[in-house]
Amino acid sequence: MKNLLLVALLLAGTGAVPASAQRHVKHLASWGAHLGRSEKGAYYELSYTSMLTNQLALRASALRDGGTLSEQGKYSSYVGRVLLAPQLFRLGEVAYMHLLLGAAAGYERTGENGTSESFTEAKEPQRFTYGPQVGAEFDCFLGNRLSLVATATKGYLLSNPLIDSWPGYASAGLRYHFR
């Protein structure tokens, strides 16, 4: 039953002839919702993307990462990212691949809800972080306005982070495109 529903949704989205005006063109914007895994836990992300030219996008997003670390207990991280996304290649008007280059800034805290014995002794169980990010993003259009998106990024945090110095993120999500 699940497979039949998936096929019906894909056919409904791809059954219409793609309109080239609704693909990667200047001034096209999109909202996205993504779920994924980080190297230490799981996260969700909301994103906004604006096409600056036909082959260059600006992507801004906010994500919340959470999980459990062995020594520091439960953690949460709130990150804002701004990324330039030049188009690497496309397959017709259906699939687009973008490189992601930019920066992230965030707030992280460990030992939440008293989940770490060292939490009470820690001088700084929370910290602001920032650093560069690089990655790739793949968009597969299901129709004029809806696309599936897969994203993978890797970053480096410069401010002695509590959770991970080299955070990596991989997600899948949906995007709604509009003018």
C-alpha cells in the first residue's frame, strides 16, 4: 500500500509537463523543511533559498540539532547558516546539483536536564560557535512548485566548540518554490 501511494504521488507530481519558468531562474524563491542526521545526533532545519541569477542561489537556514554525548549528557545546538549555492550541473528541468559555500554561527549547550555529572562542575556548559561550511545539495522536481532535496554539509567551528569541531550534516526534505 505504501509503495502504491508513493507511485501515485510521484506520477501526480511528474505527470504535468514541466514549465521552464518554474525552474532555476532569477528571482525564484523557495521555502524548505529538512530532517537529517548530524555526526552526533539528529536535526531539523528550515531554509529559505533565493535565486540571484539563473545559476547562483543564496540559501539561509536555521537548524536545531540534538542528541546525547557519552560524557556530557544531552546536548542541543541552534545554528544559523548563510550559504552561496552555485549550480554545478543539471539534468533537464528535473534535477539540479549545487555546491554550498558559506558560514554558520550557533549556540550550543551540554548537560541539559542534569544529564551529566560534570554539568554542575563545568565552567561553561554553553557556548557560541561560528565557522565556515561547505557541502552539496541535490534538488529533484516533482512538479512546478515542489521538489525533493538532499543536502550534505561539513564545517569547521573556530571557537573551541563543546560538541564537535568538524560538524557534518546530511538531510532530506521538501521545498516549495514560488516567485
